[in-house]
Amino acid sequence: MKLIKQMKLRYKHIFLSVALLTGGCSKEAPFNIVTEEGEGQILKSALNVDLRDGELDQTIVRGTRGDIVYDDFKVTFTKDGASAPTSTYRYGDMPEIVTLDKGAYVATATYGENLDAEWENPYYVGRSDAFSIKPGEITDNVGEIVCRLENIKVSINFAPILTQQMDESSFVEVKVVSGDHDAKGLRFTKSEENRGSAGYFRYVEGVSLVATFNGLVEGVKVSETKSIAKVEKGNHYKITFKLHTQGGENQGDANVDMKVDASVTVTNVERNVDLEEDEILDDSERPTEGPETPGGPDNPQPPTPAEGPVVEAEEPINLDGVNDVDADSHVVLNISSETGITEFKVNIISEDLAGLVPDVLDLVEPGDNLELLQGLGLLGDGKTTVLNDKEVKFDVSGFMVMLCGLGSDKNHTFKLTVGDSSGTVEKELRLHTK
């Protein structure tokens, strides 16, 4: 007996169509259920559940960790406008026909539990439109019930250099906090990263995400807290922790100390597309950083190799200030990577360009902006991506005519986020039209 119909649509949506065939019933009395006066019925096959999860890119198998088990969906029928449900069923135990009093109803489908913090615990909720149960009649279709992720998904990555230098006991504790509420947290270690584990957190409007690194890095105790304000349900927050060293002009100086920093990428789970990167802030009350690295003239601390690609500007452009440009200006950045580019996003910050070009351009996964990027010459002749390229020329000279056409004395910023296997760097190209 067929219980589930799966469909895949654009953006890798996996649709769970909850349908039940009634071929096992007798022809003479297909349902053979007696109803009382004022009651009607609804078929189990009338419920069609559409699970929106663009990240769920595999055939789902019952019974393994993290999988969606169809029979575990909870279905409730509630009279329209009421607070308490009339009937509640586990889908696997739901009868083929449900009898209800006449009236207008809403069907709700949920999966998982809405917990404060738990591993591999997505919580989905969907509601149907209102439908009617009529005395003596059978309802065979209530329309589509779209289930969306109602909690917050978080995963942690450690940049390769940090992974090599942090000890096995190091961890990142993640909490979702609201006001003074001390929420339950989850601890991510190297093991959780290697397994690809994700944590799920209860969403309340206005909550912040707080991630604290605690551990020993090259024998130095490091504690660093980062926070993201106003996180949203249905988003996947991928936080990457990186290692930096700080010290004087002499990189071998004994005063060099360790610092762990972080960056975050936000993905909308339903659409499986990256959103604008959230700003990740130092917590004003974070613990102090660890002690200075021991060393001296005879035992200097070796410098940590630079993380991420190198981004340099061709003259006359200067990445350390605001550049005056006109329609004929030469505006070129050169990006080099020893291992090959894995991330290249450009966030365009300009009130005057809003609506004319997308706010964010992705040169690794151009998507619908491929033709625009090629037309502006940002990808080079015939190229569709810069993925794995070791040398990239980011030439925005072709933008200058457009920018100057919007008027003089205008400011435009191109914020670049460029990454490879060694880490991620951010640079800002700030332009001012003459």
C-alpha cells in the first residue's frame, strides 16, 4: 500500500505527499463506517504535506539518525478559531477515515519537537487552509499543507590551521539567548564537525545566537565569545572559527598572542540559497583572552601562516581608503590563492544602485546572475564560475560608467568575501564619484 509520494522541484525541494490508496476496501461498502447525526468524514489521503527543505538533498530512509520518518508526523484537526484540537493522530496510526463533527476545520502537520537545544532535531510545522466537514459527506481534499522549519539550525567549522593547533578538548558552546534567560547550550568539538553534526535551537522573536570558543591553542588557553543579533527561524547559521596571531612589528616577538576569530554564513533552509552574511560581533562581556604565549629570544613563537586568499589592488586604487573615480577609471583587484578559490561573494552597498543590480553577487555559484556577471565582465570570457581558480582578476572598470551616470559625489562600496581551504578574508573597495 502506497503511503508516501516524493517529488523534487526547483531548489532541491523534497516534497512529501502524504497519500493513501483505498483499494483494500470492499466495493460494496468502501468505508462501512456509521456516523451520527451532524457528523462528517475526511479521508487520510486528503492530507498532502509539502516539506520545504532545500538542504535535504538525498532520498530519505526510515529509521536512521537525522532522517524524516513519515509515520512520525503528528496531524491535528482543530475547529477554525478554537485553541484546543478536536483530534490528534500520529500519521502512522491515523485511520483511513476520520469522523468529525460538522463545521470549519484547520489541519496542522508537525514533525519533531520544539526543544531549547538538541542535536539533529529539525522542527517543522504546516497548516492547511480552512475546510468544511459536512454532515453525511466525505472530504477527500484539504489542499496542500506546507511544512517549514520553525527552529534555528547551527553548524560549526574549524579552519584548517586552527584544527591543527587546537587540542582535542577544545570546543565551541552555542546558545540561543533572550534577555537574561540562561538557555541550554550544545558543545561542538572536532568530532561534531567531522560528523557534520547540526544543532537545532528554539526560536523566540528577538533572540541572539552566542558561540564561545574554549580550549588550548598551541598550549595557550583561549576563550573567545561571538554573538549574532536577531537570528531568524528557518535559517542555517554556519559559523567558521579561525586562528590569528597578534603582536608587534617583529612577528617572532614573545608578546605575540593567540586570537580566535569567527565568520558566519547564513543559508535559508527552505530555498537553499545564501543570504547576506550576518555581522558577527565580539561580546562586550566575553571572558578575557588567554595568557601570552611563552617565549623569548631563544624560544620565539613562530608566525602563523596567513589564512585565506591574497587580495591586492592595481594602481591607482587603494583598499585602505576611499577612491575618487570617474567614467574612465581603472578599477581592478587581483586575487590569488595557493589552493584555489572556494568562496567569492560581493556585497554591493549603495543606495543609488539598489534595485538596479542585486545586493549580493556570487562568483562561485552565480545562479540567476550568471548572465549579468558575464555582461559586466566580472567572470571573464566564457567563464561560469571562479571555483578552484588560483588567480582571479576582479575588474569593475565597466561599472564606472553606470556609477558616474547616477550622479557625482556619490559613495559606493563593494565588500568582498573571498575564501579558500586555508580561510576567508574580507576587503572593502570604497568608491566616490567625482
